[in-house]
Amino acid sequence: MVSLFIFAPQFIFEMENRRVRLRFAPSPTGGLHMGGVRTALFNYLFAKKHGGDFLLRIEDTDQTRYVKGAEEYIIAALQWTGIKIDEGVGVGGPHAPYRQSERKEKGIYQQYADQLVKSGHAYYAFDTAEELDAMRKRLEAAKVAAPQYNSVSRQTMRNSLTLSEDEVNKLMQNKVPFVIRLKVPRNEEIRFHDIIRGWVLVNSSQVDDKVLLKSDGMPTYHLAHIVDDYLMEISHAVRGEEWLPSAPAHILIYRYLGWEDKMPQLAHLPLILKPDGNGKLSKRDKSGLPMFPLDWNDPSTGEHYVGYKESGFFPEAFANMLAMLGWNPGTTQEIFSMPELIEAFSFERVNKSGAKFDPEKTKWFNQQYLRKKTDRELAKLFFPLLQKHLEEVKISTQQFSENYIEGVCKLVKEKSHFIEEFWESGKYFFVAPAEYDQEVIKKRWNDASESFIKTLHHAFSTCADFSASETEKLFKETAEKCGISPGAVMQLFRVCLSGVGGGPVLFEMVELLGKSEVLARLNSALTGLKK
């Protein structure tokens, strides 16, 4: 493991006088995890804030791990989240192609690997898998803390630094497989600036000789992303902190290619941690909430992962929640539209330490966006679900007006996190109760309360104004006439109407149900509770 000496930034890193261009460059090795979406979001917010471009590049250099459908999933996930691609895969642009496998076929990477070999900053390595394994075992036996192919161990291996020129030429003529490795100098300090973490200092003795070009001619991430970032004029390279140990090698590659003055500014994002803070959040986390933006069926394992979209989350809530994982605006504001996030975002306010994923807070974000929608919007979203449930009990939706459905949404939304909860919390608005909360009945149903319900039924039947305020007033007057406390029978009254002991504001519910339905339900309760 590379030891990184990090210094607090002494200044805000000044923007270079060039166009801001950021890229999100995932590998198509599976569904896009929410951590990847957050990386894309932070890139997008910064690019848009500075009037720049957001690019999507697919880094498919590891063809052995390619998963069919992953690329399409990535694009769909970004679109659903509200992240718009300015250039790249699915859009095109002046730097096409944007898949690294296609760029490899055009010979883009080979020339730079050859340039590094020619300048003495890279070399050919002919080691077999067995030889590499034996080397690691020797180092482990010698108690080396981090066994790796580096400036020391390479001296005992088969490469163009230890073999003669004739031996190297013979091996290549015989088409013996080889890789090209970066020649990392021994005992040199590598210093670079990270926008989030400040100045970072690493000794090169802790950096391994990264493979730049594999035996099949495919570049590794270490070479490919640098060449692409340079050619695509990327101004900021933003990625997860797991890449921080590799950054020193990347600095050297920029230096050896003569591109240091065009190197993107670096930012390494903090990890998203499990709810207990113990380790990195994974796709198999048991928090009870999705780890993927959309449903993902993994073709390689057959596993199915539920998405945020299919779980009833609004894309705006999902994006808002992700933005607050590791970033804060410096104010108490928590709810941000996408334009507001763009305006407020900066890497200087991204935390260095990991951000705990909070399932309850995540649901809270969705609840806030649900409450912001109009009753009409909610009714349109709820209607397909309502229709499905009513079909199951053979009730037509046509008997309920649009205004009525909107009224139900208005009453149940305050205690709901998702549209899907509307039915469970308010199905009695559409289907009269056949059963009643037995705990309330045992506690509250007696001769006095039964007499009260009968008297209330009569009072309501003669009531001309069935508004919430008037029915509440009449309810209290009736209780007083019966010599009973309104509080002693209020929950029982609710149960008679809905079957359950809790719910929205009682007399607003009474008004929405309407006079005839309330009277019918009180009659049913009086009949049913006598049995």
C-alpha cells in the first residue's frame, strides 16, 4: 500500500485559462453502482457551474470483464438521474470514438507506449504468470510489506532492463508475449495537488512499475485514461479515492510524455461508507435500500438488483441525496434542485473523509420531493397503482372523480415517503372496511360509545353543511349531549369509518368521504360490531 503524505491546502486552486471539461469514464463491467453515479454527478455539477462540458467515455480496456448491457445501463442511469451528456458515447463529438477498445484499434495508445520506451521511461517485460507469482512469493518470504514489481524487484525479472538487446530482439522476433511497464525511478519524491485533499507527497520507492500496455496490445487504465484525457482536453480528472495510490504513477506518465502543463487538476472523492461507518458501501449492502439507480439483472451471475427508480424514488430526490454524500453547501439548506446544486457546488466543500450512507435520510429526501408535488401530479402518479388494486377487488376507478383522488393524495402524502405507500395508508378511501382494529374496539366499544355512534349518525343525517369544520363541531356537540368526552370516542369514530386507528386529519377525511358514505359506514360499523 502506498503511503501518502497529505498537506492541507494553503490556497484555493486557481482555474487555468482554458475551457472546463470533465469526463465520467466507467468500465462496462456491470450495473452502475450509486457510488459511480455520485462520481458522475460531481463531475457534471462542476462542469455545468463553470459553463463547461460533461463527457461520457467508456473504459473497456479489460475485455475479460466486459458485461453485455452494462454500457446501455450506464447511459440510462445517467439520463434518469438528470445528468446530461454533452459529448461522448451515445452523443458523439469531435474526439470520437469514445470507447477505448475502438480507440485502441485506431492505434491511438501504441504510439505513446512506444514513445515512453524510446525515451527510456518504460520497458518491455517478458515475465510469465508463473514467474510473477514466484517473485511475489519470494518477496513475501523475505517479509516485504508490499510485494510488487518495482525498481528493486525488476532487477531479478525478465525484461529489457536486465536482458541484452540481442535477447530482447530475439524474444520479440519469436513473438514471445510481453507487456510494457512504466519505469518508476527509485527514491524520488512525487508531489502533486489534489483539489479536495491539498498537496500530496509520495516517495517513488512505494510506487510499482505499472503495466501500460498488455500483451494483447490493449492499454491499461494507467496509460489509456491519460492519453484520452490529454487528447480530449480534460481540465479536471475526478474519481474515487481508491485511485489515489495510483496517482503518483500517473503524474510520472504525464511528466515523461511532456504533458505536465496540460495535466488535468485532480480530485479524489471520499468513499461512501456503510450505515455503521464500517467499510465501503457495496452492491450487496443490507441497508434495505437499493444500491443501483435502476433495476439491474446481472447476466454473468443471474442476480437481480432492485433500483431506486423501481423502488419509487424520484430522480430529483436521488440526485439530491447523492450530492449530500460527502459534500455540503456550507449552509443548513438540504433540498436542492439540479440548477441549485450546480450553482452551489464546489470541490472545496467536498469532505476528505468517507460519507456514511443513511437509509432513513435517503427516504426523507424522497418524502420532501413527494410533498413538493401538487395533488394533481401525485394523483396522476398514483392512478396506475390505484387502478391495479381496485381491479383486484373488482371495483371500477370510474366511480371516483379526479378531485376525489387528488383529495386522497392530499391527505395521505404527509406521512408517506413513496407513492406506493398511498394505497396501504389510504385504501379505505376506496374500499369500505370489512374489519375493525380490535385493540381500539376492545378498549372503546361499549354501550355508551355505541349509543354515541347512533346519535352521531342521526345528527350527521340532518347536517346540511358537511365540511370538516362543521362536522367536527357537530361531533363535539353530540359527545357533550351524550355526556361523553370527545377524546374518548374520536379514535373509535375513526375506526368505524376506516377500520384502522390512525390516519390523516380526521374531519378532513370525513369531508372527503362525503355524507352518504360516512352514514353508510357508520351503519355498517353498528351492524358489524354487534356480532
